[in-house]
Amino acid sequence: MKIDKEATIKRLNRIEGQVRGIGRMIEEGRYCIDILQQTQAIKSALARVEDAILKDHAATCVETAIASGVEEEQRKKFGELVDLFAKMKR
């Protein structure tokens, strides 16, 4: 799998706009629940970006390390994933 860079950039630009929109909502004194709903939408959109990048990493970098047969490289890529998942749990 190769990440669709154009789609990912569009999604990130949309998220950027949503973040600016939340700033405006706060400045305008909008209802807290409306603001929180928008923050949830941003979290969900970022999670989709993360998923796409992680899938791309697994399908390219990790797959290449496995196919190389070089144990050091395999351990390095596996360690990166373990570290990433540990950080995500915090």
C-alpha cells in the first residue's frame, strides 16, 4: 500500500480548518457541547490519518525490513512499532 498523499494532505487541511473553526467558536462564546462535538470530529479525523500512515508504514517500511532478512533491521522496525503503541496508550 502506498499512502495517498493528496488525499491525506486534503484531510489535514480540512482538520486545520476545523481547528481554526473551534477557535472562532470559543471567541464567539458558543455552547460548550457544540465545541466539544467539533473536537471529537477532529480527533476522529486525525485517527483516520494516523491509521492510513500506520498502514503505509507496515506495508512499506516494515514489509521491506522483513523481506530483507536482516534481523537487526527487523528488530528495529518492530521496536519502533512497540514504542509507538506504548506512547499511544499514555
